[in-house]
Amino acid sequence: MGDKSGYLTRMKRIEGQARGIARMIDEEQYCIDILTQVSALTRALQTVATGLLDDHLKHCVLDAARMGDEAAAQEKLQEASDAIKRLVRS
């Protein structure tokens, strides 16, 4: 992804998917169809999350390392590691 407008566009699409799922529940549609949509929504969110993580590594971590600031680079790497742990748990 990599750019703000791309992330915002994707999140607006995700919002629409979430509203669609709520409508499906309200209309008591078939559970498997709802679960299929939930799965698609989950994948869409994971795509945004991995894109943001990739951006963090390519920009924040790399920039801190290039500046020669070992402490800042380590901090940014730790942030990335913590984010990966949260993503894996979810």
C-alpha cells in the first residue's frame, strides 16, 4: 500500500463491508454467508495491518538506522516486533 490515500480508501471499503455484515445479521441472512463476509473483512484488515507494518519497517526503522541512532533504531525494531506479536495473536 504505502500511501495515506490508499490506506484511507481501503478503510472506507472496510467500513462498507462492516456495515454490510451488520445489515446481513439484521436481515437474518444465512450464517455461513455472514461468516464468509467476516472472513473477507478480516483479510482486508490484515492487508492494511501488514501494509502499515511494512511501511514502518521501510521508513521508521530504516531511517533511524541510517541516522546512526542505535537507541532509536532498537526502539523502532521493538515496536515492529511488538506489532507483529499482536498481529499474530489476532
